[in-house]
Amino acid sequence: MSDSVRTVKVRDRAIGGSELVVMAGPCAVESREQILRAAEVVAASGAGFLRGGAFKVRSSPAAFQGLGWDGWKLLREAADAHSLLTVSEILSEEQIEPARRYVDLAQIGSRNMQNVPLLRALGRSRLPVLLKRGFGCTIDEWIHAAEYVLNEGNGDVLLCERGIRSFETATRFTLDVAAVPIARARLGLPVIVDPSHAAGRREWVTSLTLAGVACGADGLLIETHPEPAQALSDGPQAVPLAEFPKLMDSVRRVSQALGRSFAAPPVTVF
Ligand code: PEP
Ligand code: MN
């Protein structure tokens, strides 16, 4: 399974081999204390990347929009303190060059998947890209979006399945597990599964995480927060940091059963 995709390099880290990569952290960077605490726990649990949005795309303009540049600075500081790489959403072409100092992997959000000028600009920039699937887009449209980046000469593209809109309302979105092997086979690029935005509620995150590993994902993008009840965005789907090591332990066991490795140390109690 794992040898059928090309390896994508993000700094010194290769994604797409037998080892699974975990990207974890809060939906948004909210404070220095919050992101440092998240970095400490996710690093100790085996994650390789710290996630955290600084420029948030929210459904309502009244909702928290992120800390902006200060958020990126805090994300970098926290990641560096624990030897993690960073993944964060880039909203516009103008943000790409200044983002290089703070963002190792540029996330294109679900709502921006078909923003062609942004896709082309990231293609020219050669910054590694995490391309989220538009929640109303087919696998074909997602693949074409990736081709806009690839065609500019940037081969460092990771696809991210984060759930699509269906008639179901028990979950926030419907995780399209079939999209994982299909997209991997069609483009030969690693696929990352985001169980958090699909589930919308933390109680289903473990099941969707393990389903993602079982259907061949090359990595996971998971939201976790020191105090989900206080989170300024996506609190209901955030796994409490205190429970994150246990989730990673399950990931390690399922990965092993499938012949993939995941370097999660034995569960540590924080
Ligand atoms: C996020 O990762 O916090 C996010 C906004 O994701 P998406 O674009 O998939 O909704
Ligand atoms: Mn989120």
C-alpha cells in the first residue's frame, strides 16, 4: 500500500512511506500558553507536526478570525521548542512569501480548494501544500485542483480528506473513506485524513481516525485543545489534550496491525 505513492518532503521529513505522520494541535492558535501546552503533549505523543490556524475562515464574520501574524509567530515558537514542523492555512497569494518563516506546510482550506490563483501561486512557490478536499467537491475536482499546483512544478502536495456534505446531520460532514485509496491510486500522492472536521464531535474522532488508518491514509490531521470547552473555534470536535496520548496509542496499534509504523511512545499521563 505504502509503496505506491510518491514521497513528499516537508523540510527533513518524508511523508508517504511506511511511517504514518500525525499533525495535531488546536483549530486556532489562541494564546502562547495554549499553543505551547499543545506542542508539548502532541510532540510527546509522537506527532511530527503542530497544527494551528492563525487566519481563520469562519462561517460568520462575528466569529473569532484568528490571531493573524501573531498567531503564526506563536505557532513557530511552540513548534521549534518541541522539534515539530508547522501546518497552517494560507488564505491568499500575498501571504505565501511572508508565511515561509512560520509555516512549513501550507494548508489550503476546504473553502478555498477551487481558488485557482492561490493554487497556481502555491505551485510556483514550491512550498509544500496540504490540499483539503472541498466539502462539496468530487474526487475528480479535488484531483484537478491538485493538478493546478503540480503543473506549476510543485510536486510536494499532500491531499487531505476532511469529510464531504451529505444528507446526514449526526456528523458535521461525512468522512469519505473510499476517497483515500481512490485519490492515492489516481494521483500517486499521499493522503492525510482529518477525522475532526468530518466528525464535528469529539466522541467520534477516535473511530474515524482508526478508519482513516485502516483505509490506507499516510497521515492524520487531528484537532486537540487543552480546554475544549474554552476553545474559540471548533471546541466540540477537539480531543482534550489529556486524552490525546491514548488516541495515539490506538493509532500505533492499528498501524502495526497493517504493517505501517507510527513512532508513538507508550502512553504518558500529563
Ligand atoms: C481547519 O483545519 O481548521 C479548517 C478550517 O479546515 P477545513 O478547511 O477543512 O474546514
Ligand atoms: Mn477547525
